[in-house]
Amino acid sequence: MLNPDKIRNHFPSLSIKNNKGDKIIFLDGPGGTQVPKTVIDSISDYYKFSNANTHGEFETSNKTDIIMDSLREKMSIFLGAENKDCISIGHNMTTLNFSLARGLIKYFNEGDEVVITDLDHEANRGPWMILEEKGIKIIRINILKNGEIDYDDFVKKINKKTVMIAMGMSSNAIGTVNNFQFIKEIIENKNILFLLDAVHYAPHFSINVTDLNCDFLLCSSYKFYGPHLGFLYSRPGLLDKIETERLTVQDQNSPYKIETGTLNHAACKGAEKALDFISSLGNGNSYREKIEDAYKEIGEHEKALAKKLYSSLNKLENINVVGPDFSDKRSPTVSFIHKNISANNICKLLAKENICAWDGHFYAKKAIEKMGLHEIGGVTRLGISCYNSTDEIARTIRVLSKI
């Protein structure tokens, strides 16, 4: 059983208090989680003991080589990938996706169709628009009023011209968990690339890309207790076929051919320690088993808190919770609108109580527009992370019940 108090001891930032003595409550996790001390120390230690570029003959360079190799290995295990050569590293998910799109524009042909959804973060929509320069059509999938993808529309729009589907696993704006397994079953044995955006999914659920049978998957370590880095999984051999933009002196094979310039080695060490932190919360005989067990524990803890928050807010007269209920269709993210107060002003009132929350569209602008919420300033978003406690949720509910 997950011990929230024990987990909280790992996070120095949780001790921050305001001038009234109230401890800070971080419900801003969907925008980036807090970071354990082991991650912070590892970044500092890198600069103290290992700071050098890669592939040198001296000790600090050798240490950096080991760090980079270890991160790719652990990230491949974390994602259930075939091997470490499937893992590319970038500044963030958006940059990697733009680089991938610029490569795929040479891979696809005029008249081909790429499917995206209106529920997605712009990082998995905007990059694909550049394909239109070559005459590749971008097909958009509608969303329903309850914040779920319209799967009837999805099925209708997949045809012989479809060459790729790019969809999110979970909505960062309202928490909807998408039925990506259903879409994969529909395109089974068809020559259609399948790309998944796991940025909002990876902090809350374990991932196995082999079971998902996807071609690409992207995630960001700053959403699961690490520093700002993006990661791209590519099916073995696939990235080698794509003409990415790169220097002639860069390694021309996967995973390096999509990586531009020197990477942030200190952040890479921090990302490795973030994975170690997650694995430390689980039991098992292998790193993968510990990761999977940790996510079972994290999932139960986060879902219990999110359900409490969701049900309590649903009972408040002035608040309408947005999106599906807490079955298997939602991550531990609760977004809502107030009948009389804008989302931004709600966040200001919460901030006075030392409660961190976000407002707006969270770069899922099309979804917020389609749900008729953009003109009123979007939604207030509260996200549960593994370090959140029952007391924090109770205090947040008390504050919101008085607004």
C-alpha cells in the first residue's frame, strides 16, 4: 500500500508555507510535477563530478557516456520498448514531434491522409499541419460534448488514403483517457503508422509499447517527477527510414538521427533518477516489475483522491465538472467551471490559500473551443499526483465550497 507521508518526505518543495502558515498544495501536476530530492541532487552531482561532453577518452566524459546509455536503457524498460536504441531524447515533446513531422513530410506522398483529433494538445496537432505543404491532407476527428472522442467519426474517416494516426492517450485539459486500443484494433494489418502522445498518460499509468503495438510514442519526464526533457519511442528500424533534419556529422542511425546538438546531460541524469524514484515505490524482481507495481499503487492512490475531489465538486451548486466520470475513462485530473467566476479568478482565489491550480485551455485550445468553454476563459484544472494527500484534497474542497 502506498504511504503518502513517506512519499511526501522525498519532495523538499512540499514544505513551502505562505505568510499565514498554510502549507502549499500542488494541484498543478498536469503542467509539471514537483521533483524528489534524489533527482535534484543527481543534477547537482553531475556538474560536480561528471560534467563533460560525450565520447571522450577521459574519466568525466566516460561517466557521461554511462549516464546517457543508462537513461536510454531504463527509459526503454519504463516504456516496455524492445531495446535502448528505440529511445530518442529531445528538449521537449513538442520539439521532437516537429522534427518527426519534418522527416515524415518526405516519407509520405501527396494525397495521403494523416488523422489527428480535436481533443489533443497542440503539440500533437500543430506539427502535423506542416504536412499540408506537400499536399498531405490533415483529417480531424470531432469530440463529443462530454469531452470524449467521437469514435463513430473516427471509424468513418479511416480509409485507404490514411497513412498515419496521431492521437493522445489522455487529455491534458480534462483528463479523458482515450480508447487507443480500439483504434489500434481497427488499423491492425493496415499500412498505417500509429503515434501516441503519452505526456499526460505516463505520469499515472504504466505503458508497454510492445503491447500497444504503436510505431511512435512521446512523453516528457517533467510530468513524472523529473526535469524538462522529451522522449520519443520509435519502433525498431523505423526511424532509420525517415530522413530527419540533422547534421552530416551526427550519427545517422536510430536513436540519434533525430537528436540535434548536444543534449542536456545533467537533466538526463535527473530523468534517470526520476525513473528510479518511480521504481522505488513498487515491488518486484526486475526494474520493469517494480515500475508496473509502482503504477498500480500510484493509480489506486491518485484515483481515490481524484474521485473524492470529483464527487465533492459535483455536489457544489456553483460548479460544473467537465468531462467523463471516474470510470476507466479518466486520469486523476479534475477540470471545472464556476457559474459566476472565471477560471483565472478561481485560480487567484486558490493561490491566496496557497493552492496551486491552472486555468485556460492548456494548449488543448481546439478541445476547449469545441466544448464551448473558450469564450468564458476555459476551465480550472486540478491534477492529482502521487505526493498529494487526503488532507490536501479536503482543504481544497473546503476552500472551493466557500467560493
